[in-house]
Amino acid sequence: MLDPSTASQFPSTRPTRNPLYIQVKQRILDAIRARRWKPGEMLPSEHQLAEEFSVSQGTLRKAIDELVTQNIIIRQQGKGSFIATHTADHSLFYFFHLVDAQNRRELPHSAVRRIRIRRGLSAECARLGLKAGSSLLDIKRVRDIGGAPVINETVLLSAATFGSLKDMSESLPNTLYKLYQEKYDTTVTSAAESLRAVGADEDDADALSIEVGTPILEIDRIAFNLDRQPIEIRISRCRTDRYHYLNMLE
């Protein structure tokens, strides 16, 4: 069991029969939620944390390994372990999968086409874990790579949480996940994507400078926070004449 003396620093969760390293992982997550360590901040050494939890370094390392796999903690060789922060490079590596013919990635530039608050459709609210008819913030952007429009993007968020973004249409940053983390204390740690081939509609044709009916790729993503709760739906409708989808599985 964990050392009771650490309970005040690491908020308690319901007793569990989970393996010890899972309990340690959960306590670290609780500490991150409680802002003991902020995004970008270095964790104490594994030796220090193992002593604090009264567990072996092997058990502590296994807990950290899981958090690294989930993109919650980042290890830097020769420096230590840090709470992940959504820099442009981090977002490009983990969450952007369009590449050119040489499999090179380039973070696109974004321009807002529209921001509005509207009543959510039942299916949209269900995907975000909201009550039917909840208000959603609906953001439409076009994303350019190399000066050419490549992605017609729709982002849906709970207006109750993110509604103040409506007033940022002129200053909305390119990397939204960094904004969620800094302004709303919400860190995206994972996402699920589904892909399908579709024909461009009139909105796609206008945003991407293509003909209606042109084959494009639709990427439907739902992003999750530290608690594995859905916080964002993102629909990206992408030109594929110069770019394709690549996801490296390791």
C-alpha cells in the first residue's frame, strides 16, 4: 500500500485492488489535476518519488512509463521527466498526420471562417457527454500548408466551458490544444480518429478552392482530457492531391 503520509499531497481515491503501479499512476494523475506540477514543469527524480510513495523505483518507473505512453509526461534524455505541454512541435508530432509525398509534416496555418454558439444536435451532445440540446461552440477554420488551403475544419466544444472563445475570432491561436491547457486548465492527452473518403460539398469547395464532388479525406476526431472525458469534436475535410494521411504505429 502507499505511504499514508503522502495522502495530503496526493488526493485520495476510492480503495482499489489495482496493481501497485496503477495506484501510483493514479496518485500522480491526482497531483497533476490538483496542479502540484504545472504543464512544462519537471517532476522530482524517480528516486525521490519512489521514496515519497514508499515503493520501489521499478514500480515508480512503470507508473511513469504508462503516463509517458499516454502523452501526459514527457521524458527528456539527460534532463528528466516533465508534464507535457502543448507546444506546436508536440501537437505536430502527436496529433497531426497529414504529410507530403516525402512523408514530411508541416504544421498548417489556420484562419477562422466563423465562430458561433448554437444548439447541439443530439448525436453531437452525446459524443461530448453533454445533455441533449446543450449549447456548443462551433468553430470553422481553413488550414493552409505552404500557402495553399488543405483542410476545411470544424471544431465543436461545450459552450458552457469554452464559450468565451467566441470573442477571440481575431486572435484565436493556431494550436488550440495549447490554448485549452493555458486558458481553461484542460489538457488533451489522447484522441480517437476515424477516416473515410467523401466528396467535397459546396462549403468544402469554397474553403479549399476545389470543385464540388472532388474526392477528399474526412478525419473525424474526438479528443479526451486527463480524466478520459471527451472535450472536443474535430472534423477535418482534407485535400489529398498533395498530402496523405500517415500514422506511425510503434
